[in-house]
Amino acid sequence: MAPIEQLDALLFTFLNQRLVHPALDDLMVFLTTGNLSWHIGFLAALFIVIRRGRQGFLVILLALLAVGMADFIASGILKPLVERVRPCFALEDVRLLVHQSRSYSFASSHAANSSAVAATTWIFFHRGERIEKLFTVLMIAYALAIGFSRIYVGVHYPGDVLAGMLIGLFSASFVYLLFSWIVKNLIQPRLMRNQSLPCE
């Protein structure tokens, strides 16, 4: 095992076996299980629409595109490419709190997807009113909590989570920059041309 992998495994062991408390177990399972915590995403989407109206649907669309890209990179490319065995199957005495199939570990798609949403939220809301800034902080905290929960429940190394977060940040940035380029170079010029046409 390479030194960086050994350090990753040691940090995983500390977080998964030492930095734990029975009172946190149910919370971590709740955060890491989409079937249990889906309504948090629903409430976040509702907030976005209430605050931004029709523009809110565009924000949600861009967030979904970022999630799709992040999930594809993490699960569709890196997991089959790296083929890293999950810690719950590679290490001894792992506290495994959820059922886990024998899929690969690197990178964490949960961390990638939640970070993509958090990054998209930051792009559109971090300069808004106080309630929107608070919403941004909560979404970032939620993404960090999901990432930590993947280690806590025993299914990902810290390196998997960190890589997933970076993938999420990259995906949200790429989607937003691509969208901005399309608006600036394709949509706006066409609108300006249409507005400048003489009336018949």
C-alpha cells in the first residue's frame, strides 16, 4: 500500500472508529441515505423557487446538470478506472452502519453530487440577502455533513470524499461557465439582433 493510501486508511480508522458517538449513528445514517433525506433537497428547491421565481427553475436545472456531470465523473469514469475496494471490505473492524454492495470506492459520488449542489447554490446566492447567505452556508454545511457521513458509516475513505468534493466543485463551475458562455455568445447577440430589426 502506498504511503498516501496508508495515511488515508489511518485517517479513516480514526474517523470511523474513534471519532464516533452512538447519538450520532442515526444522524449519519439519515444524512447518507437518500431515501431518508430526500425531503431536504425538496425544501432547498422550494426555497430557490420562492426566492428567485422563474429564474429559480434555471438554478435548479443547472444544479441538476452539475450533479449529473459530477455523478458521471465519479461513478461512470473514476470508480471503474481506479477500482479501489471500499474500506468496509478492505479493512478490519470497520463500523459499517448501512448495507453496502460491492461497488468501488473512489471517488464518492455522494460527496460529488452534494458538493455540486452546494457550489451551484454558492454561485447564485452568496451575494444575496442575509437569508440567502444563510441558505448558502446551510447547503455547504449539508454537503460537508454528507461527505463526513460516508466515512462515518464505513463506506468511503477520506480521500474518496475529498476527491468527490473537488469533482462537485469542478462540475458546478464548468456547467455555470458553459451556461454563461452560451448566454453571452449565442443568446444575447441573437436577442440584440432581433431587437435591432426595423419594424415593417
